[in-house]
Amino acid sequence: MLSISATRLAAAIRDRRISSEEIVRACLDRIETVNPTLNAVVQLCADRALKQARHADQQIARGESRGLLHGVPMTIKDSFDTEGLTTTYGTLGCIAHVPRKDATVVARVRAAGAILLGKTNTPELTLSYDTFNSIYGRTHNPYDPRRMPGGSSGGAVAIIASCGSFFDIGSDLGGSIRLPAHFSGVAGLKPTSGRIPRTGHVPPPRGLYQRMSHAGPLARYVEDLDLLLSVLAGPDGEDPFIPPVPLRSSSDVELGLLRGAYYVDDGVVPASPETASVVEQAVLALRDTGASFSEARPEGIEETIEIHSGLLRGWDGGALVRSMLTSLGTSLDETTLGRYLEAKTEAPHVVVALRDRWDAWCARALSFFDRFDVVLSPVNAMPALTPEELPSHYRGFSYTMTHNLTGWPAAVVRAGTSATGLPIGVQVAAAPWREDVVLAAARRIEQ
């Protein structure tokens, strides 16, 4: 039962084929078994979870239900506030920080009936592809503990892949939902920029960061991403960058009518042969529905690394990161983010030119959807890496960065396995607000 989807589990709880208390206990037992190897779950609230599970079962016995996720156990990335449960954001200044209020995404899944088991590890302020911080240490890949699960949602994917949690909520500034999903063999969705509020998350939605930052679901199955998106999406009256755009249903998408594009070389780093082969097999799976596909990539994506890196840590002399650390009480001598603090300060005209270049680049890229409805690509040039390999392979992370710059919705679904037994995912993207197309295509690939 631990390996089924959250969607199916919720139905089983509603039908009283299994109790919430049984499944919560099973998840807690599983976490106890795998976490010493993974170091994925960094805070547990077991007693509270069991109490809530018993209450959920009592409600079901009375014919009551809180919502779509009634009784389903989950975990939450430690970059999101959780009322009454330590939230560190991976930084030493918050080692004893206990929020008084849930982040919006946490409040929404709990209002839908989900039960929080605990918090999952994240790098400091989420700013690394390696899930490591000075409080909890490093999280390990469930397929090979010598390798990374990816970052910054590494703890989330590691425990989901190991069947200790049914879903988690990640955040994504340069691939932090999609890369870990690829490295650890689960499904993840970075929705359209502006789809899901980031209230109660660190880093908060502000400045140049806000347009590139996203919150989104992680689970083992695409159908759960679809369900969770319906729970998470929409304005909360606090995050000022979330417009009230209606969701479309993925069940209404006619796959056979899609015009698809794919690429296995983004002009920065070509994908490894086995990664490219998995993308090509995913294309065949969609072609079998009648969809048409051409090899093509959006104009200018070879500029991804230069623009993304320039915006994220190449212009303000580390001022934004320094201010966040100071406001959170972390000494600059004890942070792991020294590379951000050492960035040079650019002249104002250089920053303006970079912002203008980004805007023009996005406009050119958007014209891609005059010809295509969906685009498939690698998630990364390689399967999961070791921490030692990360610096020399950084440019291979450009495939996810692209869609933080465009703001397009992009999902990752496992579609293959490397010769060494590591998962290989495929990235599925579509036009803004077309998560329905992304999820429909991803589900077909998964099947």
C-alpha cells in the first residue's frame, strides 16, 4: 500500500479499505528504516500525525471528509513554514525557529485533509543543487547513497522515492523540483510562474528572484501532481504575484492533436547518449497517440546559463543573500553560501541591460508556441551525480534553468533507467498556464 498513488490511497481511506492511522504508522516505520541511510527527514511530528490520523478515521466513520487528501500522509520541504514545527530553511540562524503559521501551500494541503509527518532536508536557503546544510548535513540518493538526490528539494524526493511519504511540496528557482525528481526517479511539477503562492517560503517572493521562483508538488505518480495542483493553485491574498487564472483539466487534452517538439542538445551541453535515448523513447510514446513531433528547440536557449547565472548571483555583490542571512540571524562566517557573497557588484547600466536581455529572450522563446504545443527535453545532461562531480557538470543543469527564465510550466516524469541503475526523467513543458497539456503528456509517458 505504501507504493500506490496518493490519489488511490485517498480513495481507499474514504472507502474504509484502509485506515489513515494504519498508513501513517506504516510511513513512520518506513522513515525509521530508510532515514539513517538517506538523511531525508529532518523533523518528525509523529505523535501529532497519529492523533490527526485517528481523528481522520473517526470523521470517515461518521461519513465526513475534509477534502481530496483526507487522511493521506505527507512531508514538507524545510523551506516552508509549518505551524508548531521547527523550520530552519537550512540556515544556522533558524535552528530553533518555530513558526506560528503554516505557509500557504502547507495550509492548503492540510485543509484538504493531508497529515503532516515531518520536514524534509534542503540546502541553505534552497540555493544549491546538493541538499546539504550545516544543521542536518547531506541527504543521499535512494538509488545510490554515494550520489546526490538533487537539490534543493532533495530530502523530499528521497523519502517519496523510498515510500516513506506520499507527496511533498518543493520550490524551484533553477530546477529544484525537477532536477531532484530526475535524480531520484519521482514525478514533479514546476507550474507556470504565478500559479501557486509562495507565502511562508524562504527565500520569499521578491525582486528578480520572484519571477524565477515557483512552488509545486512532488509525488511518485503524475496523477498526484494533477490532484495536488488543484489544491495548491490560486491567489492567497498575500503573494502579490499570483493572478486568478483558471486551471484547465488534463483529461480534456487530446494527445493525438498535439504538435510537439523535442531536443536533446540545448546548445550548452548535449545530453548523454542514454539520456537522449530516453527522451527519444518518450517522443515515440506520444507519437503513438497520433501527436506529431519535430526536433526543434526554442530560439536562444543556448543563452540560458549566462542569463540565469547573471540574474541569480552575478550582479549585486551578494547583497540579497547577505540581507536574508542577516535577517535570519545567521553569521556570515558560518554560512555555506560564500560563493554568493563573493559575487561582484555590477554597475546599474549592466543590470538594466541584463534585465532587458532576459525580457527580450523570453519574448523570442514564446513565439515557439506559434508552431508547437508541447516540448520534450532532458531534465539534466546526466543522471544523478556525486557531490564531487557537481562543480564540473554545472553547465549540464541548464535544461531546467531555461524554464525558470521562461516561466513556462514543466513537469518531470521518470521514463528510463541508466546502465548503472539510476533513474532518468524527461522534462515536459508547454505554453504559460497550460499545465493541462504538460500533465496529459507526462501521464502518457509514465504509462
